[in-house]
Amino acid sequence: MAWRSARHHLDERVPAKAMLDVVADIAGLHAQVMSSAELTLAARVDGVAPNDVRHALWEERSLVKTWAMRGTLHLLPAAELPRWQAALSTRRNWETGAWQRAFVSRQELERLNDAVAQALDGRLLTREELAAAVGELTGSEELGAKLRESWGALLKPAAALGLLCFAPNQGQQVRFTRPDTWLGGWTDHDPDQAMAEVTRRFLAASGPVTREDFARWWGIPSPARGGRLLERLGSEVARVEVEGTAAYALAADLPGLAEAGGSRAVRLLPAFDQYVVTATRQAEHLMPGPFKARVYRPQGWLSPVLLVGGRMDGTWRQEAKGRRLLVTIEPFTGPRPAWARRAAEAEAERLAAFTGGELELRWADP
């Protein structure tokens, strides 16, 4: 827990100038909810402000928003997107018969992708505008209309192939563009080499992991395939045992894992924080008891977490009430050590300052 907490930059915050390094090190920011991505950084980066993420996305273009692991929205370093895209292109779930029966045939998808690439070349289009352009370019209003039927299913293959990413909204409407023209300087990467680098990145941040851990995080249905991807690293990866469970770690990380000491870092992690996402299958080992259902909720919802020394010790929630920010912390067990309680209260103060509210803090009984 101490080693993983440090690798996720949760032991000590880094300066704001290292924000992009943090995004790279933890393998992206989960961005289904944009405020969670901002708070994920705030837990790790000193001096970061909410508009820093938007500035990096839409003005500096040093971050990019796209569909990535598990088909969910992530923010990734723009400079690394070609490598991530090459790795994502190896998943190709759209080539399965089940996917094609549910959405479109392979031939129709190829026509759609070609039209998306042409329509977005140097342009920023809303979903409606993109659907209309696809219908016109393919000569099939039906194919264009399919883009309106399912929020992301028909756009995710284009994203994985490097043909589409998110652009700044137009009012409340989401817009898309082509990453090579939006970011510039695009360099193609070998998909297998890119996949190896992604595997290293995950192990470096969240190891040791089982093949099931890796398969779930990457979004592939087969743990056996997850194991093969891990073992393709050859001598770079080592088989280890963690409390009787077979797992994998980078060989270079074994000394650090063996020597890692205890941590007293306390953080209020937001919903969908990467530390919590990557620990799904091991979560009960990172808790003081059988509390997994209070963090990993139905419909894929992940609760905000009170993290103490790398352990998920409780949950928390926030509610804006005018100028006040009500923060309620709910430990799983009690009472909290005085040092942990003081540190959690300091984190709540930071949260209030980050959101611009006046803190009202409550502790709920376990």
C-alpha cells in the first residue's frame, strides 16, 4: 500500500509544473465526470486550480480528452496520445460478431470511420454536425443517423484509430475534432511496442497486479490474454506472490517493493480516482474490513474515498450550500487516530479552498 501510494503521487504533492508528469505516471485521469479529474490532480499536485485542467485541454492543448481504457473517457498527455492510440487500436472489440450485430457491420464501420476522418480534418463539429457530415459523405442518411442513436459506441472505434478526440464545447454541446490536426506533430507508433509501454506504465504505478487486474483495467474480457500481455515483457516482468496470490511486478521495482515502509499520508480522493479504479479486484485487501460495496457501487459508480497510508479507510461526500461547502467524512471504523483526523481535516480545508467555498466539516459515526 505504501509503495503504490507513493507511485500514485499520494505521499507527497508535486509542484504544479509537474502536473503533466503526474497524468502520465498514473496512466491518465478518469474523466467521465470532469470535476473528478480535476480533484484527482488536486490530491497529487500542489497549487493546481480547477481552470488549470481546462486551460491545458483547450488552450495549451497539452492534455487531450478521448475514450481510452474500458471505453471510458480519460484525459491523457497530448504528447503521448499517439502511443496510447496505437495501444488502444490493438483491442479491436468492434471486430467481434456481437458488436457488429448490435451496431453496424465491419464494412459500414469502415465507411463511417473514413467519413469521420474526412469530416473532422481541421474542423470542430458537434455530434449533430458530424452525423450530418457522415450522412452526406457516405451518401447514406441511415449511417449518419446511427451516430445519433448511441452516445459513444460508434465513435469509440474512430477514437481508438486516432481519427477523433474531444474539442471544446460549443455552449452545452460536445464537439469533436481530429487529433492530428488539433494537436499537430503526430507520429505513428508500432501497436505492439505501444502496448508494451502501456503495460509497463500500469505495472509501474499499480503493481503488483494479477492478470485479472490488468485485463479489467485495460478493458479486455480474457484474463488469459491479460496474462499474455504481461508476460510479453519477458525478463522485465517478475512473477511474485502477494498474500498467497500470484501476481506480476516490474523486476526493477522489486527492491523498492520489499523495502517500502509505512505511510501516514492522508487524502480525500474523488469519485473515480485512479488509485481506486486500479485497485478494484484487490480492494478488500486495501480496507480494514468488508466495506467494498460502500466504495464500488452499482452501475459502475465509485465513491470518493478517505485514504490513510494507502488504505481505503472510509468515504466522504461534499455538498455546496450557497457559499458553504459541507464535507461529510464517514470512516469505516472508529475512532480515528488523532494524527489521521487532523490530516483529514486539513485535506477538507484544501478541498474547500480549491472549490472556493467556506468549509463546514462533519464526521459521521462508523
